[in-house]
Amino acid sequence: EAYGQSAKEFTTKDEFEAEAVKHIETTLARSLFNCDEAAAYAGTALAFRDRLIIEWNKTQQNQTFANPKRVYYLSLEFLMGRALDNAMLNVGLKDIAKEGLSDLGFRMEDIVSQERDAALGNGGLGRLAACFLDSMASLNYPAWGYGLRYKYGIFKQEIIDGYQVEIPDYWLDFNPWEFPRHDVAVDIQFYGNVRKYMDESTGKQVSVWENGEIVTAVAFDVPIPGYQTATTNNLRLWSSKASGGEFDFQKFNSGDYESSVADQQRAETISAVLYPNDNLDRGKELRLKQQYFWCAASLFDIVRRFKKSKKAWKEFPSQVAIQLNDTHPTLAIPELQRILVDIEGLEWDEAWSIVQNTFGYTNHTVMPEALEKWSVPLLQYLLPRHLQIIYDINLNFLQYVERTFPKEREMLGRVSIIEESQPKMVRMAYLAVIGSHKVNGVAELHSDLVRTTIFKDFVKIYGPDKFTNVTNGITPRRWLHQANPRLSDLIASKLGGHDFLKDLTMLNQVEKYVDDKAFRKEFQEIKYANKVRLAKYIKDTMGVSVNPAALFDIQVKRIHEYKRQQLNIFGVIHRYLTLKKMSPEERKKVTPRVSIFGGKAAPGYWQAKNIIHLINAVGKVVNADKEIGDALKVIFLEDYNVSKAEIITPASDISEHISTAGTEASGTSNMKFVLNGGLIIGTCDGANIEITREIGEQNIFLFGNLAEDVEDLRHAHFYSEFHLDDDLAAVFKAIREGMFGDAESFTALVNSVTDHGDYYLVSDDFHSYVETHKLIDEAYQSQEEWVTKCITAVSRMGFFTSDRCIDEYAEMIWNVEPLNPKVNG
Ligand code: 26Q
């Protein structure tokens, strides 16, 4: 686990080489004679890691000395992807490393791609956390991330015979980016019971949670470098192990070896694996254990740091802002209340006001099936004291509501944290709202829906100011400069350098060049080169040739019915049927297309897996159809992840963001695609709406029903006669007749539309979807107009940087300020 101690600040190519070689020969104990790409990666990573450690230590010392208010971002997911390229960019010595590696006989791209992704997340929410860490460091905010150090990240996806197969992602073999802190260990309790007694000296009732099972949390720290700043923040990930070391020596000595090993494994299970569900609540005991383990360890750490300052408890919210990334860390609310009341002896009301002023809660969904609930009996068993505290929080809250709205008693049942079902359930989102001072959604439409649907009563109770919006963003460092260096450099050539990567609103100056012939040509060449790169990747991995001159139409994201990959593939089938009916001459006039899909289905999400199967089945038939040739290709890219997104995103002409209106909270890949010079087809949902406002509606292809009409349409499916779109009926007929093999296995997918109420409005939106794709075909035919749209759109994307989000959170929610990294050396 120790990879050498030196921390040399190389600044030249030769010094870099010396450092990398030293690490290869000593830290890795390998000879330079058999230095392969893996060793060259390790040497380079370790050399840059040394540089990061220096900045990291300085930053932490500086923050300790200045002791400003800090932000703690609690997220069960951090979808970081690769670290080396980002470290090189932020340290600022990538060119030197490139020359050094070339001396050693390596190409930078090959070395960078040796690194495995850190894939501790499912999708949007986890990647958002990673972008936020990048922005917080780049803007010099004193901020820490807290998460879990999963031994297995999101599974690796293989497609075998058209079906998804999950492979475990054991990613910790060689991870130079983490530092174990064996001295930072916290004992976490589960189960047990609560004993209450009267303290004679104070006359107060005291609760003691005892006789539980203890698991130890060990900290692993990951440095988070900022771009062009000395600030290097910290991401602290907790790993679980049995308390008291390897195994219980008492049990061991008394001959119970097996059970002592079993205890150890049980403890380690807590941080073993990331739950692979995205936007679905599946309440398993182990998941709740993960949540508490991580919340309790993080809060212990935060409180310990606060206590070092010797400030009064009432100062806590002036020193600490904790942001809850969805409801996953909601147990932090009763946990802080427990620490303040049971351990530190504060009065309930004083403690509660500290709690409320400390937390902010970000909501990422309004879909009922995704709202977290935990059963009361499970909480009673696992966290008996927390359940009592939750009941007390609820009692106080309901009494307040009753006093304030005496005439609206029916509201009490609606807003209670406890759902009176069988068994009773704790509604985590309500607890998060009640325990926070601000609640935000992640795009304007979504925040409106938050206010008018799931938290309607709470807006009445607390007033509208508690509920706000922070539209999501993405880091332009990774998603423009790293993923698309040529586009970044082209922009830099016009803007006099790369300053726009720190202030993305500067992109608006690009619009001046929209009619500049040379600029347009270069812009087009870059897009083409990125498509060639993706085409090569498709050829290398799947053996399918695609024409880079065709229109690349891409939908990559988690597979989910609400995201409607089924609408896309039904549209593709419709296109195929249309092409088949044409004469060869007619077919030649059609804009050739490559429809590209990618994304993982939750392993237990059967319908999502059916969608993957259908896409692959269609690809198999269409791609082999000689008559069709380049006019249509259908590709399913295996194992979509962050590093693949960096290749895919810059290569799109059109990308698809086609969720049923009102279901996608924001979306963030929509932003990545437009920033990289692609256009989008989308519904009026999530951030698509604000993207439209920014880039102009002539530069986006919107279609479909509006969120405000969804409820009525669903109602009509059941109570009026269901009308199946004619073109969609033809698609279903082809599927049923076995055009794509094995008709049986697609029955459920078809029936979800025809027989089960078409909950996601596929039929309602099909016609306008197909018509809009016709407009896209036409628009692509006149390349001049197309390029104008793309350049205009890029130049208007400045708003969607995660730097803007972080400044908004800092000002509206956290009340924190940047800390100059140079103040104390
Ligand atoms: C909940 C309970 C049990 C197990 C797992 C979960 C769980 C895990 C992950 C629930 C939800 C998630 C992830 C949600 C997510 O990624 N949401 C996305 O967040 C993005 C960032 O705000 C938005 O852009 C997307 O619209 C939203 O879907």
C-alpha cells in the first residue's frame, strides 16, 4: 500500500522521467527492460501523485489554520472515472509528461487509458458529485466529500447473445490515488437497545444506546486537485472492518475460529458493493447499514474537527455546511441530533436548531417509486435510538403544523414522516425536508414540480423560500478540455487562451466566429475526427464498420423505462421498415444514420434488460442487411462508463434526451453533448428546457407532450379508448412476426404499451418523435446550416458549468466563501 515517500517537485521533462523511472524501479520493483504500458502508467501516476500530495498537505494545513466555514458534501456515489489525465491537467505539466513518455517509447493516450475507472456510482447523481468536487476545488472552496469506499464499483457490463451480463468490478488492485488513514478510525454501532434513566444531578432524562454490535470505519483519502489553483481538497471514503483488528482474539483462542472470521467478513460486507439501482428504491437491510455506517463516521469526523476549534455549539452552523446528495444520507439528521443531545448534553430545541441550520437537501427525483422509505421495524431493530429521535422530530413537527393550521387536520397524515401503512414506513424525503434549512431541485422544471407535487404541503408550512433551484452543471475541464482537446484548443485560439475553462461564460465570444470560414472548417474537421475515433472504437470492439460521414445519433445513459430507450429503438425499427419499402435510388437520398446506444440496466430490472435485448436484436438484423448498408447501423456499446463517455460525447451529431416529460429531474449528458458541438433531440423535460432557453429554440429539436399534460394522458389510457399510433402498430407487428428473432422475448415490452396503460406515453409521443427525426435528417443535409446551429449552441452553453452551480450553492445554501490557497504559504 505504500508506494514510496519522496515528494519531488519535478518541473522539466528530464526530472519527470527520473521520477517516473525511480517509481518503476523502486516502488514497483520492476526493471525498465520490461517496462510495459501498465508500468509506465504506474510510474507516471506515482510521479504526479507526489506532486498532488505537496499541494494537498499545504491546502489542508492552510484550511486548518484559517478554520473557515467548510462544506461537507455527503454522497453515497462519486463517479470519478480516471484521475491521471485530470491530475496532469490541474498540476499543469501534461506536455512535459508527454515528452518524457515519448522518450520512453510510449504514447500519452495509451498510458492514460491504462487506468481503470473509479466507478463508485450509478449515473447522473454520482457523476454530479464528481463534477462538484472538481468545481469546489477549482474555486478554492474549503470543501470535503464524504463517501463509501466500495470494494466493488458499478458492475462491468458484457453483452452476450444480446443479453446483459454483469461482471464484478474489483477495482482496487492498484489504486495510487487513495491514502489509507489507519489512524482515522471510528467505531460505529448497530442493533442493541436504548436504556433511559434520570440523571440526578441535572434532573434530565438521558438515553443510552448500548449492547450493540460494533464495526470500525477506516478513512481512505483521495486528493481532489483544482484547475489552475494550489487548492487540493479531500474526498474521504470510509471502509468497514471488524472492530478490534483482524478477528476477535477471544473467540479465536476459545476455538471459535470460524465464527471470528465470519464476523470479520460480515463487517467488511458493509462497504463491499455499490447498490446498482438507479432511480429505484429497493430497501435492503445492508443498504440501510451502509447509509448509517457512512453518515455516522462522517459526522463523527466533522464534529471532532469542529470541537478542536473550541467554539460554542451554537457556532456549529457557522462553521459547518452539510449537503445531502439525495435522501441517501438522511440518517445524518437524527445522528447529529443524537450526538448533540445524548452525547454532548444539549437541550433538544437548541440541538434541533443547529441541525436544521446545518443541513441542505438536494432532491433528484419526483417519481414515487424512487422516493426512499424504510420500514419502522427494520429501523427499530438496526437503529433503535434513531427511530425514537425520528418519532420525536415528527411529534414536534406535527404539533407545530397542528398549531399553525388548526383547521387542516387532514394535512397531518399527509405530512407525517411516518406513513401509516402495514408495516409503517419512514419517509426519508420528509425527514430530509424537515431537518434542513434549504431544499433544492436540480433544474427549473424539476424544482417547480418539487414545490407543487411531492412537497406541496411543506411549501405551505415553511413558506416558499425554503425551496429553491440550482440547475445542474458539468465541469468543462473534463467534459470539454480533456474529452475534446482539439475543440478546446480551437476555442482557446480565438479567445486568447484557455481562461474560458475557468469562466465558461466567455464562450459567448465564440459566436463572433460563427460565419468565419476557417473557424467553421476547423470546427467541422474536429467533429469528423471525433467521429472517426468513435468509429474506430466500434470497429475494434464490435467488428462493425460504420461510416463516419453518417449522422451519429447517440443515446447513452442508464437504461430505464422513463428515459425511453424503447421509444428510440421503436423509432429505429420504423426507420428500418421505411428504408425497406424504398427503391435503391430513393434510399440513396436518405441521410445515412448510425444509431448508437449504451447504458447499464439495474441487474433486477427485467424490463430494462428486455430493452437492451431488443436493441441488440435489431442491430443484429439491420447491420447484416446488405440492402440497407450504410443507410442504417444500430450499435449497442458495451459497458458505458465515464471514460467511454469521454470518447462518445464528442462524437455525436444528435443525442437523445427523450424522457417522459416531468420524469428526468435534470439530465447532465444533454449539457455535455451540446458543449461538444452536437445538437440534441429532446422532450420538454429537466434541463432541456433551460438549454433551449440559452441556445435558442432554432438550435434544438424538441418534441412530445408537456409535463402538465402527462397526468391527463395517463388517465385517458385507462378510461378512454387507448389509441395506438399507426406507425408504432406497424413496428409492433414486425416485432411480433419475428423480424428480430425470438418474438416471445419482446412481448412484455410491446404489451407495456398496448396492454398495460403505456405509462411512459410512448405511443402518445411516437408520431412527433418520428416527425422530428425527419426534420433532423433534412437539417443535416444542409451542412452549412447545421454547423451554424452547432457553433451557436456551443457558444451559448456557458451557463451549464458546475462552477456556476457551486457558486450558487455557496451563496444561497452554504453561506461559505472561497479560501485563498496562498494565504499561509
Ligand atoms: C435508492 C435506494 C436504494 C438503492 C439505490 C437507490 C438509488 C441510487 C441511485 C436511487 C437513486 C440513484 C440515482 C439517481 C440519479 O442518478 N438521479 C439523477 O440525478 C442527476 C443529477 O441531478 C439528474 O441529472 C438526473 O435527472 C437524475 O435522474
